[in-house]
Amino acid sequence: MAEKRATRQAGKTANPAGKKAAKQPDDEAAVLAMIAEMPAPDRNLGERLHAIIKANAPALSPKLWYGMPAYARDGKIVCFFQSAQKFKTRYATFGFMHEANLDEGAMWPTAYALKELGSAEAATIGALVKKAAS
């Protein structure tokens, strides 16, 4: 009995925040690892999007959302990246949730199909992300 108690106490000392905190991965590292596992076309898009989002909306925090890279403000998802391969579609998707500040009139786009990410697309996404995070 004393041995069990000592073992439990040693565990609490080694991990005072509890077992869940010890297992919880760094969110940005998890997002980057998920992107790294994607096939080349999606991986390239994911890496570029991550850099664009970090540069244009540093207040957004990377996190995994349903197994997809996403970026949140105050714990609520603002935007996300869906791999084409994961959903077996012909294009990847970059989308915005209702937390994004993109309202414009009575109608506005909330998702974009991505096959390539050139400088024009990067500039558009950068501006959208900056506005969404404001």
C-alpha cells in the first residue's frame, strides 16, 4: 500500500500538471508535423499557407482541427486548410469559419479551392487572413 502511494506521489511530482498536460503536444509542432506528412502538392501548399498566415496574422494560433491544420483566435478556429488527398478531391481547400471578420455585404466567400499558390494567390490570401484576424 505504501509502495503504491509512493509511486503515485512520484508521478505527481514528475508531472505536477497531470498526465494530460504531459501528453498534449505543442500545437504548432503538431500542425507542422501534419503538413510534413502530406503528399508533395498538399505539403507545399500547407507549408506556404502556414508561412503566409504566420506573417500576416501572428495573433492566430496554429492548432489541429479534425486532423487538419487550422489557425485560431482565442481558441476559436478562424481559418483552416483541407488537403486534397485527405478528402480525395481534385483540389485542396483553404477556408474561413464564422469567427473570421470577412463579412462584406449580404454575401462573401468562405472557402477557396487551391491547386497552386503563386504570388498573386499568396497576396490575396495574406490580405484575407489579415482582415479575418482583425
